[in-house]
Amino acid sequence: MNTQKTISDRKVEVLVPATIPHIERGSTFCSRIFDVLVGPSKRTFKVHESILSQSPVLDRMCNGGFQENINSCIELPEDDADAFADVLAFLYAGNFELPRSTPSLCISRITLIYILAEKYQLEKLKILCVRKLEHEVLIANDLDPMICVAAQQIYEHTTKLDAPFRPFFRGKMMSMINRDPFKAKEVFEEIARCGGDLAVDCLNCFGNVAWAYQLHITRK
């Protein structure tokens, strides 16, 4: 349950979920409250320190020798406020709910959440994001282009060791190649213009399919 207040024309959100299955409620609500100002408009969230401390990055802000600790205020001007609200929902309740919309818009939202999960070192949230991506793919007939757009954004914010999205994307790319190689080739040509790890992974997928096909022919 969210409650909202307005202070100096700035929206302030106090996150008070009905249930917190993975955190001791007493210790949570006894901890210090931080103002978290998110995005260019400084959308403000009132968040318990014990919730923020689930993220190693935010924990250092809360408990290190920084201004954030002294002022009980954290500013995150580069983050998307709606996506950050979903991150907080996960930290409080272990899940986040997407507003029902088109699959492409849901994937865009999940992509932003995944990028924040990577930034704040929230591995369980990353796993949840990929599960929700898989769900969106299942309920739509053709999301290959949107998955590729998501991949471009996520690859820009992650390393070669990223999991679980990169393995998930390589699997989707392999499926696309097997299902419609000509369409996959068009997608790859678009991705290749950007270069980087994403292009390398796509090229490797094509190579793996070609190798498997050649092995199949040879065995015949």
C-alpha cells in the first residue's frame, strides 16, 4: 500500500506494504527513514534504511561516511522514478506488479528495472525480471524486435559475466535463428551496426546453429 503526500509541490511516496514475507517487520519499521530523490524531477520516496541496505550499493550510502548518511537523504538523478518504485516494491515485498499494458511496454518497463537491479547489485531482482520477460514473450506472438531492443539497453549496462539476462537472450536468439533464419539475419544486421558484446553474442549464435546443422548433415 502506498500513501502519498505533497511537500513544496513535490510528490512524496511512503511505501508501507501490507505484508513483508522475507523481512522481519519489527526491525524494518524501527529503522531510520531516508528521503530518496529520484530522477530529474526529484520524485521523493520515504524508505526505511533496512530496506535500502538490501542493496550493497545503497547500503554504503546509508552507512558510509558520506553526505547521504549524515543527511538521511539520497539523490539518484539519473534513475527512472517509476522503475525505482518497482525496485522498492521488490525490496519490501519480494515482487513487483506491472500495470497491465501492451507486452512491448511491459518489456520496456522490465528492462529499466533490470538495469537498476544491475546497478544496485540485486541479483534476485534480476532473476525475477527475466522470469517476467519470459512471461511477456509467452503471451505475445512476436516480440523478437522488442527483446532485441531490450538486449541493446541491457548489454550497455552489464558486463560479459552478466546473468541471467545474457544467457536468456542467447537462448531467444538461437530459437529465432532456428524458427526463421532470414528474419534473424535481418535482426542481426541491425544489431551488428551497434557492435560490442551484443553483436559478438549474436554472431556466436549463428555460428553455433551452423555448426549443429553441419554436424547433423555429416551424421546422415
